[in-house]
Amino acid sequence: QVRPVESGGGLVQAGGSLRLSCAASGRTFSGYVMGWFRQAPGKEREFVAAITWSGGATRYADSVKGRFTISRDNAKNTMYLQMNSLKPEDTAVYYCARGGVRLSGYDYNYWGQGTQVTVSS
């Protein structure tokens, strides 16, 4: 089955930066909103950021506004999440997934396997 593939996770110290990538090619993903989510141990999966197909509009969870930047390069079939000023509470498995048409939508599917981000203090 077609699934996006995340990469770029790792171990960083608080205040550091990390850039995640999500490779998602094909008709399954073309034209759709794409989003990043994260899940920490013992917590529900939470929304992080989303971006429209054109890249012209984005939205972020309040917890990451001003620190994270979502972008996409459709020519490379890749979406990115630039994470700056990382905090220990950002530690989680990060997933990318396909949304619908609306940026404000909350129905996502075609989930990747995730990439671990660990921020030490």
C-alpha cells in the first residue's frame, strides 16, 4: 500500500534544531493537504502543522507556533518540518499524513511509520 515515509528524526539537546522530511509521491497525495502529527508515550496523537497543496497556506498547533515551520516541495514530492528551539516536551514520534481539501479539516489518512525525535534537557 502507498504510505508516506518520514525521516530526519534523532536526538538533540534543548534549544537545538532538527529538520524532518516526508516523502509522499503519486496520485494518492497530489492535490491534498498534508500534515504533521506527533505522539508521545502515554499521550494521544496530536496535530502539529498542516499545509495546503500549493504551500500557500499553513496552520500550526499553538505549542509550536513561532518555532516550527512546515513547507513542501512538490517537484521533489517532499514535505518538511523545520523545528527550531526544541524543548523536551517536543519529544515524540512524528508522523506525516494526507488530509483532505480544507486546511482546517481534521480527517487524515495514509499515515507514515513515523520518525523518533528526542530532545534532551
